[in-house]
Amino acid sequence: MLSTSLLKLLRYSLYLATLVLAAIELIVVSVALAAVSDFDGLTYGSLSPWRGGAAYTLFVTLLTLLTYPFVAFGNILTNRGFHMCARYNMVIYEVVSAVLFTVLWFVAGVVMAHYADGCPSFYSMCGKYKAATAFAWFPFFVFLCNSVVLSLLTHRARKGGAPLTILTYEIDYESGSGPAPAAPQHVESQYQQATKTDASYYGSNPQVSMPVAPSH
């Protein structure tokens, strides 16, 4: 069974992979969209559906790149004083947004694959469009995996009694209930502290006699 620390490491790694793949898709789909626009002017038929599919994928790509840096680096930004970024790392927010973007990227892949399937390969525009279609599926699979990982982290948190507003990176390693509670003070340490307090009291009050333990 995967430990909580490993799940958190997978979560962070998948976020980094998401940003890298989205950056690549931004370049590829921009090239494909430009190629479709140029090719549309040379044909008698309209390529609006192809352009619409690429434009939708470009929109999802930009939305990912504008949103997920705050999620991936929320802990760092919060420690730097940007406390409003902490809300993006609440486990309920991360799960819902991961599922939402999984659906958005799935739709992008399906729409582009539908139009790329009927595009002749000997056109350079089609090659660029098919490349953008292929790269659109990688973020989908990453978001799908991250949705599973975040669902497991949410289960750990709820099992430990933590609220859904707990920050994901603060889910406890052992119980999943949040930050680890402070370890109980050792009995011997408590006794030594009590003895030290009693000695200080009787030392400052010489008129009071220290009780003597009865002999057996």
C-alpha cells in the first residue's frame, strides 16, 4: 500500500509533468492553429471545425498554465507571504480541479482526434494538427493519474478525521489526519520537572518543611 508521503511526492511530480506537457502543447497547438488558418485561405471549403478544435485545445492549455503554477508551488508561495495561494492547496479544491481538467483535456483530445482522422497526411497542415492531437492526450493521462492520487490522499485525510479544507501537503504521514501531534512528555521528565518545581518552592520558603516519605 502506498504511503502518504509517497502519494504526496507523486502529486508534486505529476503537477510538474502537467506544466511541462502543457507548455509543449502550447507551442504545438499554436503551430497547428496557424497552419490551419493559412491553409484555410488556399481552399474552397471552410476549415472552421479544425480551427475550432485547435482553438479549444489552446484555451484549455492556457487555462492550465495560468492555474496550476499556483497549485504546484502553493506551499512555496504561501511561505513567501502570498497567503491567498493556500486556498489552492486545499484537498477538496485540488481533487475537484483535477477531475475538471481531466474532463477538459479529454474533450480536447476527442475533438481534435475526430477532425485529425479525416485529414490527408500529405498536407503539412495535417501533420501539425495530428501532432497537436497526440500531445493533447498526455496532459489528460497525467490529470487522470493525479485525480486518483488526490482521491487517495482525500481518503487518508477523512479517515484521520481531518476536514476537506486541510492543505494537501499537511496531511499526516501516519494517520492522514493532518500535522503530526506533539509527542507526549515522558513520565520521567514530568517527574523531574515536578521535583525541580517543589525544590524551588521549598528553597524560597524556608519556613515550610519539605515532607519526608514514610520509612517502611
